[in-house]
Amino acid sequence: MSKTAFAGSQPSISNLLLTALKMALASGIAWELAKLAGSKHPFLAPVSVILCMQPSVQQTLQFSLYRVAGTVIGVILTVIASIWLPLASWSMALLIVFGCALSLAAERHPTLIREVALSVVLVLELQRQSESYAIDRIRDTFIGVGVALVLHLLVLPPKEQPQSSS
């Protein structure tokens, strides 16, 4: 498909370049802040930065909210359940189903459901390898989301794309 097929819905090259530069700067800042906060997994903060920087202000705010909520729900659920459940495919699947059901009851949004499921999988495995993983995941998510919001929304926010009238 040609580049012109999506010309009406694509952000300008200047918006994309600005977003990439802000993403790089925010990722570096988030990594350093996570390290200063004591994280043994500082990469988690820039992951949140990268995921949360969306093309529009509204999308950025919405994704950030679901990223935080899904991470907190998934981490807490998994830490509590992992006391009684072994690390196994069936326990992971069970926790994902339960976490996604909670997410559906709270808010029917695919981003929230994916964030809960992702946290379940990562915490179930990585918490056993590093006792600080669950705390780092929550704290570093907040750090990354906070840095992303400040830099992306307050420092040269993205220009909103006009809505098509189709």
C-alpha cells in the first residue's frame, strides 16, 4: 500500500520527530529516576514512557490511566495468588482469566485488560527471580507514566489531528 493511501490520517513528520525526541529524553529521565528510587529493574520506567506516548493528548491520558490501573491490579492479584499457586501454565492462565474478569467488571477497555494480563505473566515469573520485581514494576510504571505525561503533554504537546468527517 502506498504512503499516500493514509496521507489524511498520518501525523506530520515534524510531529513524529518531536515525539521521538521527547520519547528518547523522557526514557532517559525515567530510567535515572527509577534508579534513584532504588529500582533493580529501571528499564520498566522507559517502557511505560514509550507505551504511553500516543499521537494525541486524549490517547496519551487514556493509555496512561489504563497502564497504571492494569499494572497495579495485575501485580497485586499475582503477588497475593502466587503465595498459594505454583508457577505453571494453568496458574498463569487462571490468573489472567480472573484478572481480565475483574478488569471487565471495572472498565470494559482492551488496554486495561492487556495491561492486567501482561502484569500477571511478568510478575508470576520474574518475582520468583527477583523479590523486588513487583514493587519495581508498580513504582517504575508510575515514574514512567509521570515523566511521559509531563514531557509529552506539557512540553510542546502534540498537535491534535483534525477529525475526518467521513
